[in-house]
Amino acid sequence: MSERKKIAVLISGRGSNMASLISASMDPSYPAEIALVISNKPGAAGLERAAEFGIETATVDHTEFSGDRQAFERALDEKLKARGIEFVALAGFMRLLSSWFVTQWRDRVINIHPALLPSFKGLHTHERALEEGVKLHGATVHFVSAEMDDGPIIIQGAVPVLEDDTPDTLGERVLAVEHKIYPKALALVASGRAKVKDHRVAIAGEDTEQAGPVLIWP
Ligand code: GRF
């Protein structure tokens, strides 16, 4: 087996996507190992969850840097490099990363967003999807650029929007898809099959036989 890539997951909250990555990485044939979980929020529930899995955790509290984003990001960068981290997966990490950080980690940071990008960047995606009356909604895993919720798309998963959905019911349906696509996206990136080319992601060895409509709704 080729060597597993060392991953850090950055969180700010409950860490359900982090847990889905950790669970996937328990399979020895998975190409990535979650070596470190960092939260910018002390006491984030995800930290405890990671520790229960036996994963090393750290906190880099952004409020301790008196508004100096560069200093916060340098502290993050140092922790990642000290642990030999090769790729970073953002999972509900609620800080924007500057172009300095993104350049340091070019094509090595991925994020999950609860909408089909480029629609519904930012917060409250489920409320906004319901307001707009879209029939399909979903989640996206993408490489991170210095723009919010932007960057080459690796995977998207779609769900139908049902007549009686509330932001919560729709959000639950999307979250279930997030937990499926994030481990798949990380595997594609860590194994080197997903590569950025001209601001788009090319996936090596994808089974094009299966191409066709995956979800049409209603
Ligand atoms: C997820 O919906 C993710 O897409 C978004 O923030 C939420 C984090 O949830 N970026 P969790 O902490 O992974 O449970």
C-alpha cells in the first residue's frame, strides 16, 4: 500500500463532517490518515469527538491574536507544518483564510459547503434555497481559494427539495449527503486522482460508463 497522506481537519463546531472523515480513515486502505484536528474555538464539541477517536487535537484561538489575521494564520501554519501535515480539510471552520495562507497551501486545502456552488455561497444556505424555490439543492466539496466558498469543485451531491421542507429538514437531507461526499473527495485528493487544471478539477480514472442523470426532481 502506498503511504497514507497526513491530513489536518479544521473545525469551529460540532464536527460531524470531521467525524465522517475520521470514520472513513479507519479503513487501512483509505489513502488519508487524520493526524490532527484543530479548532479556532476553545471547547468546540468536535474537539471532544476527535479525542474520543484517539486523534490529536489542538486549539488556535483566533481571539488571542488581537485581530491580526496573519498572526493567527502563521500560528495555524506552524502547527500544521510541525505535524508534517500534507492536506487540510475545512469542516465547518468559520474563518476566512487569506491569500497568504491559501498560497502557502495551494491546492492542498479543501472545504465542504452546504449548497450546490456557485449557488448560495455564504451562510443560511437552506433558508435561501427554500426562498428561491429551487428543486434540487445539495453540497459541494471544493479546493479553497482566497474568495469565500470559491475554488475548483471536486464533488457535488444533490438532494430533492420537498414540498413541506423546512430549513431543518432540508439541512438534515443535505448533511447526510455531506457525510458521503466529503470522505470520497478527500480520498480523490489524497490519492492524487483529483488534480486542479485551469481552475477546474480533473479526476483520473473516473468510470465514465456511469455518466448520465443521477438525480432529476420532481
Ligand atoms: C456543514 O454543513 C458544512 O457544510 C458547513 O458547516 C457545517 C459544519 O457541520 N461548512 P459539522 O461541524 O461538520 O457538523
